[in-house]
Amino acid sequence: PQDPTKASPSQELLDLSMLAEAGSRGATRMQVYNDCYENLDWFIVNTPIGVEHGEFDMLLSLQKALAPSFRSNVHVQASVVVETVCTPNCEGKMLPECYRRDYSATPTGQVGVQEFMDTMGRPEVKPWAQGLVAVFFVIGALMAVGILRLLVAPAKLPERKIKSVAVSYHDVPNASHTFFGR
């Protein structure tokens, strides 16, 4: 058999209709992006596809033509997002597991005060909310007491003054001297 990487297929068109059908069953999308370069979207089709021999030769020729000619040691920092996506097939259909997302129904993340209060008043949420408020109250009170103790200096005790000193000698009975008089 002939080496397919050296073949130059005579066909001009590549039939990728089976790729759309396989993609409608789900694919993994990796998006690589950073601030310097355009986004790169890389799709990996999760469903195996059958390719005819002539088509496979053409794919190998394309792979050889598109492969980089050198390997660079430059590393560019980038972010990567990996997600599962579904695409419609040629007839516009997708599997039931794949659905079209309605972005208009996506919540904006803003919750009104009344909606929040209604949620906190629900019977299954209320005990948890009350317990959480009590825990935060106790933590806040303990922190306030601790900070207050650090900020307030301890009260100074008054200095003790020496009013008199008594010196006793064994030879002299009852001799005492007062250094500070009133």
C-alpha cells in the first residue's frame, strides 16, 4: 500500500457531512484565550466517524500541510475553558440530551429585597436563616468584646507610698525612725 502522507489526492472537495451528524451528538469545546492573541476554539467530536479511504488520504494530506514546520520553546500564558457543546446536524436536529439554551431566561443574578425576604420566610429555610443570624450575632459579639479588651488599657493601680520605716536592733529595744513626717 501507498503511504497516505505522500499521496496527493486528486479530489478537490472533502465530504464532511458525517462530521455534522456526529457533532449533533455532542462535542467537547476547548477555548484558549489571552489578551494578546485571538481566541482559539478546538472541537473534539465525541462520536467516532467512519471515513472512506480516499477521504482519509485527503485528511492526512491536509494534516501534513497544516502541521507546524518547527517547534517553538516560547510558552504563552493563556486561559482555557472546556465545555460540552452540541451542534445541529444538516437537518437542524439535535439529540434530546442536547438542547438549545434560551439565554433570555438566564437570571441576571439580581434578587429584589422582597424576593429575598420571601425566600427567608419559607418554612424549610426559616430555621436555617435564624440559626445563621444567631451564629453571626454571637461571632460579632465575641469579636466586639475581644477588640474592646485590646483597645482599653488596664486600669492603673495607685502607687503605694512608704510612710514610715521601722528598724529594730537586737541591742536596743523599741527603736524606730520616721523618715517622712506629716
